[in-house]
Amino acid sequence: MRLPRRFQVWREVDTSGRSRTGRVADGVQWPDGTVTVRWRGDQASTAHWDCLADAELVHGHGGLTRFVWTDEE
């Protein structure tokens, strides 16, 4: 059985003017492939996705936001 794998979300450009740059969230990919993202900041929130690709599609902003693994595969 695989272990959960952690990642960080780094934003290079704040396209909305509200979400900041730098490390904006932390996340984990669960052994079944689903992911949980915990957004940082004054209005922190948690989102669950069926897969990392879905989270990247919504929050990746065409490559301006990176999902960076902090754990080995």
C-alpha cells in the first residue's frame, strides 16, 4: 500500500489580485489518488479533488501556479 504524499502549491503570479504569491497552499495525495488542498491565508479553506490533475486544471493558471512534491514517490 502506498503512503500519502505531501505537496506545496506555489503561485508565481497573482492573476486575481487577491490570492498572493509564493507558497499559497499545502496538500496531500492519498493512496487512492484523491488529493486534499489546504489554502493558506486569512480566509483559509480546504478542498478535496478526485485527482491532482483536476486541482491543477482549476488552480494552475496555465503554469503560473506549481504543485511541488515534498515527499518522494
